[in-house]
Amino acid sequence: MKFDCKGLFSLFVDNLPEDVGLSWFRKFFNQYGVVRETYIPIKRSKVTNRRFGFVRYDCASSVEVAIAKANGFWIEDRKLFVKLAAFEAQSHKPVVRRVVQDSTNISANGYSARDVDHCK
């Protein structure tokens, strides 16, 4: 696995037990390198209804070690799934132009003065 050495690297950790807190989570992943940030959202996975979290390192080798050692690690009755986080850019929906014709004020190009841009 090759990483660019600039910036921070985020890991996605899935299938967290109910009683795992942020301090335990940070301490667990600190054994693989210096953790810069940890985050466990309140919401759950929409698909599996499991708890998940994120760990951020600034060192690529720490990420490699954390994935190798923590992926498949059992905590209580849960097997952790650890991988490099993949963030999708928010998709921007195209702007759709809707023409509202007003017979009293139609210009030569067929558009009304009340043309409206709508984001859908």
C-alpha cells in the first residue's frame, strides 16, 4: 500500500461494540502510531445498523500497521473491519432552468421576465 506523505490519513472502523467510548477507541489505535483525531458518530450505518468510527493519523506507516493489526481484531463479540476511509465528493445536481411564461411580458427569445432557476 502506497500513500502520499502529505496531510492526514483517515481510517474507517466498522462494527464497534456498543460500550466502546472515544477514550478507549483512541487508546486502542494509539498503539499503532500517534493518533491525531478520533470520531465516533452518534448515527449508525444505514445499511447494517452497526456503530462505526474514524481514526486519523499523519503517518502513512501508522496507517499500514493499524490496518494490518486491527482489521479482524475481536473486541467482545465483534470483529472490527478497518480500512482506509474513502470520502466521496458531494455530487452537485445540475441546475435546471424552468421557464414560466407570462403572456403579458414575453421577450423575443421566448423567455418571460419571471424565468426562475431551480436547484433540484
